[in-house]
Amino acid sequence: MIFKDIVSYKKAKLSAEFDRLIEYAWKNQSHVGNLLLLYVNGFYRDKNPEISKLNNEKYTPYAIGRGFEGESEYVHYNFIHKYRTTNVHPQNHSEYIQQFDQKLGDRRFIDRNRALIEIEGTSIQIEMLIYLKFWEADMIIKKLYQFVRILQGQDYDWHFKLSPSNRSEKVTGARHKIVRLKIRDPLKEISPILYELISESYITQIRNSIAHSNYSFSNRGIFLNNYIDKDPKAQLIGISFDEWVNIFHNTLVLHNEYNRMNNYIHKLYSRFAIENQMEVPILITEKDGTQIEKILQYRKKQDDWSPKKK
């Protein structure tokens, strides 16, 4: 269930912070095209001579566009958008929880509460899926990672690669490590607001419990079946439904701001391109550190970007 009062409160705080961070990144990025590469999804693909033959041109491993990551993101965006536009509760959260405190000894209220809890539990299970769709998504992790790099004055990482397994080599890292160590932790000094929100929301034990369907409900509580006595990362026995409301609404509002960030960056560069002959330079950094500047052209009619042809 989505509560408008909680969304409004969190959105007001986070939107202002994202505006500040985007403007900071725009003005202080190490190369004028870094944020644009985040928007257009610059990526490295292994060389494929067959593609070169088909196109009758020299193959470049550096590309832009949705790719498989973007197609996946589009599918999950539609799912999340459907939920957030059809499951807004008519009451504020404070009003909603008050109804569980009335006449607890009355059988009629007990039966009614049981029905309400069942509906709430079903909503939470859908929200758990949305939680994973955000915190496990390749494109979202990649773009947040790139955004934090740019905020730190680093160049766009063309060779970013998530680890598909524990045995993978030559990768940027596993999802949970990138979220915690390369997105969340650097934000502690740059943006305490965003750092705190991610810390409250991305909890490895909860993520694992959801991913492995290793939890149960009792009354208005979620019991995590992956508690381990002496493991400091698995000390939660459970959380209340109301604690989940906070975690989920953090994630939902962050997803909203993530999408707004993409649109914001696109608008910044569209205006920039119109003022600069419809072109924006981008910087390609190869694996050996060699840097090559290329040009992306803004196609105003299509409102998109493409590499400039020689």
C-alpha cells in the first residue's frame, strides 16, 4: 500500500537533494560529456568481427543505447508504475494504523483486523518484488554507480560490469558490494541525506530473505528466517509492517527520483546541444587509460542522441 502523506514527506526532502546533486555534478564533472554518457548508457561490448562485416565499417566496442539492460529496465518500470498508480491508499498512514487499536477484545474487530492484515500482507509481498526490481536491477545499479563516480570528479566508467557469479573475474563487483561500497559509502560525505536513505533501505539480510522467500508473517510483523546468532550481518529476527512501510517508501521515492534524474540530465544536455551546434563531446577511456574524445549529436526532431558520423 502506498500512503500519499509518506511519499510527499520523503519526496520533498529527496527531490531537493537530487536537484542539488545533479547541478553539482553538471558544474563540476571532469568532462563535459560524463553525465550525458550516464543518460545514453555508454557501454563496452567485446569485439565482434561479424558485425563489422555486416555493417561494412570498422567495428567499435564503445556503444550507447538501451541494450539488454535498458530493455529489462523498461519492463520493470512498467510493473512498478502500474503498482504506484493503482495502489494508493485513501487514508494517511497515521489514520490507517489507528484502526487496529479499536476494541481489540470485540470479535467483530478481531475478524475485521484479520481481513485487513491479510490484504496488507498481500500488498507487502508485491512490494517485496518491487524492492528487488530496484535494488537488483543492472541498469539502476550501473547508473547510480556512475552518478556517484561523477560526483567524486571521476570519469565515466565504460568498462563497468556486474559480477554474474562468485567466480567471475575482471568485473566491477557483485551487486551488494557495489551498492554498499561504491554507491552508499562515498555518499556519506557528499550527500548525508541520500547516504542515510540507502542505509535505511538497502539491508542485506532483508534483501536475502526476500530473494530466497525465506520469511513469514504473523499479525502485522515480518519474521526473517535467515537470522544467524553470531553473524553481525544477520541479526534481525523480524520487522513490523510499519517498518517495512518506511523501507518500501524510501525505495519507491528513490526510484521516482532516479527516473527524474535521467529526464533532468537529458533536458540539461538538450539545451546545451542546441546552444552548441547540436553536438556534445564525450570522452572514451580505454582499459589502458588512453582517452579519446568523440562527438554525440542531438537529433531534435527525434529528441535522442547518436554518434556523429565522419
